[in-house]
Amino acid sequence: MRYPCLKNDVRFKLSPTLIALLGLTLATSIQAKDVADADSKEDERWSIYGTLSSDDIEHGFSRTLGDPGVQAAMIYRDPSGWGGGFRAKTIDFVANGLADRDLSVSLRGFIGYEWQLDDNWQARVSGHYLNFPGSTAESSSYEEVYAELLYAELFRFRIDYGHDRYTLKEDSVAYELTGHYPIGLGYTIDGMFGFHDADKLLGDSYSYHSVGVSKRFGPFAISLMYHDTSQRGDKLFDSLGEMNGLDLTKVTDPGFVLSFSSRSDVFERKEWQRWDGYKGFSSSVDIVSNYVSKGVSQTEDNPAVQLSVDYGWNNGVYTGVWVSNVDYVPRGQEEDGADFEVDLYLGYSFELFEGLSLDASYVYYDYPGIEDALENDFDYGEFILGASYGHFGAKIGYSNDQVASGEKGTWYQGTADYELIEKLSLNMEVGHYDRSNFGHSYNWWGAGLAYDMGKFNLGLAVTQTSSAAKLDNTDGQADNHIIANISYSF
């Protein structure tokens, strides 16, 4: 089965309907405020928007092979919660050297229902039908279902299920978390993290993300975003490229996207709510006798100095960087170039109800210098979900490219703490690391004492792993460890 958008014999010039719709969007947007004040309740239910961008990125890869794209849409929302509409956009999957880079069009129709949970929270479910008109493929359409949770237009979490996605006779699920932070004068900081579970569809799953800034001018907006994907296009779409004779190496190349959009919201919309303040910066310095993670030494049983800098907001969003020296090569062996680990993270924590707190974060692990030494890298990203209640906590971490192995890895951790006497507490942890796709799975556990001296803290702990951990760590990194540490927070 060929991907309908990749058919070399499908040719579309820029649709006159699409041009007219984009022009209508611009004209209507200029008068958006006047229309919003109109008495007609029927008119207030319509919204029109259009976008012109230097590239069209969806699910982490370009739909226009790096060329500019245009899209326009009309949406109808009824006060009862029902709504629907359609969207048209230009796409281009024709490779250089194989055919002219003519534009084709994808059409999307959708219908859904929206619940207003409270003043800020909304839930939305919608069904989508996508079609590629003019395709001579056996099938030129497929369906998607969205389930979304939104908070005051600041955050959106979406689960996107695609049935027969790309007409490849396989299903897939994409998860996306999008955030917008208004910083004043019409500017916002925008970010998105996504994960596409596409093992059956493309032969592999992958993560993708983007970050940037946008500026609003009434009904108009301009934005600049940087995007990247964990897998390269030639690996994800190798079968599609072979079937259609295309070079899809660069469809997931990282880069910047500049876009201009206009939107006429002629129904009443809730204004973005400003967050109620900042927690500000916090940082710490730790000196440890051995940097141990999941029961395994990251420094060949040598000391480490670790620094963290965090910035948090009162609404629960936080970001930061954590740095430590590392050493994965025993003395006398050729160095791998990995001397430092740099962790970049972005997360959101909140109290679900009294005593129970939840946390979701994305961490990117970077090892500068290792690529120059080995012509490869260990860099990878990981999603972490956590919960805590009273003295107990639990975490789950997942990566589809664990330690840059190209394989999935999942770890589970449970913790408990108990204050023995004032300022002295007992901390315990137990965990399981599922490495069955690229090594041996194993368990680890540990216990320690921590003494709180205000800005200073002292600690002493012991860790141990199951025997399976030693099969992948033959130089003693997974042996029993006794760890002493001192930390200073400021």
C-alpha cells in the first residue's frame, strides 16, 4: 500500500479555494473585534483562522519537505458544547530530483464535544476524517480521534489515536503536552513535548519537541519555533521511501520554523490568565563519594561534584539543569570522552488533594564530548511520572531510546522516609529497571540516613543490586556501594 501523499503521479497546484479561504481569514480578522460585539448570537459561534509558515511540522516531521506551507480552517462551536469544522493545508512529499515540487492538499473534517469542568479546566473529545483528494492510491483517507484536557489556554494535553494512519493499515497513538506562558506586551513562550507510539505503523516509536516565542498583534500573531525529533527520517520512513522511490532522510531534521497567523474569534473566548507569581530560583551543590544511579556507579566508584539550578512558578511549573562529572571507563582503557552529564528538565507538579501530589516531567540527558571521541553519543530523553503521599513516593521513567540504544527502557521506583528524631531521618528506596530490549533487567534497593542542618545536609547510604545488573556492568559498577554526601542549598 502506497502512502497517498507520496504518489509521484499526484499533482496539485495551490488550491484556489485555499487561497480564497486564507484571504477571507485575513479580511475577517481585521474586523474581528467589531464582529465579536455584534448582536447576532449565530455569528458569535464561528471562528476562522489561517497560517503561513516556513515549514509544516506535525508529529515531529515535515509535511512539506522543508518548504513553506499554508493552512486555513473554519470552526463552529455551539453553546451546548458541540462543535465541528474543517481544515485545508498544503503538503508536499515529492523529493528533489524525482519530480517537480508541486503542492498537494490535505482536507480534514471534524466534529466534537467540549465540557467546561470549571472556570479554567476544559475537556474535549473529537473525531477527525482526513482525505487527500485526487490520490490514485487504493485508499486516500483515514480517521483520528482526539481526547484533550486544557487549562485556561495555557496548557493542553492531547491523546491522538489514528486508525489506519497514513493509509498504512496500522494504528498508532501520539501523546502531546503543549504549554504557553504569557510574559507581557503580547509575547508568549511556547513549548511542546510529544511521543508517537508507532511501532506497528513505522517500525519504531519516537519523541519530538519544540520551543520558541510568539508575539500577538490583535488578531494576528508571529512565532519562531525550534523543533527536533529523536529519530531521523530515513530510519522512520525507510519502507515508505523504498515503496515510493523517495529520499526522506531530512523530513525530521531539526530546525527553526517561522509562522504568521491570523485568527478571527467571533465567538466570545476566555482571555489567557496570568500566573499568580514566581517561586524564583533555587540551587544546590553536592559532593558525593560515589555517583550512583539505579544502583550502578556512574563514576567508577570515584567522587563527584554536582550542581543544580532550578526555576519554578507558583502554579507548579518548573525547569532547570543538573550537572555532574561522570566516568564510565576503567583506568587503563581507552577514554570514551564522557566526562560530564548535563540534565535539562521541564516539569509540572500539583496537589491533587490534601496530602497527594503528582509530578510529570521530561528530562534530556546530554553527555558533551562523547560524540567526538566515539563518533556516537549517549544523549537521550526520558518522560517521568511521580506521585507522593505522606512519607511514601513512587516514580515511573520511560524512554524509547534508552541511553541512545535505539531501544525502549522503563524503570520503576518506590521510596519511603521516616523521621527518627528531630532533623535525622531514615530514607529507603527500591526499584526495578526493565532493560530487556537492550540488556538485562535488574532490581536495586538502598537505605540511608540524612541529617538536616538547614542549608547544609549530611547523608550516608548503602545500595545494592540484583545479580542480573552485574551481567551488563562487569567492572564492579553494580557492586554494593556505601555513599557519603554533603550538600549545600541556596
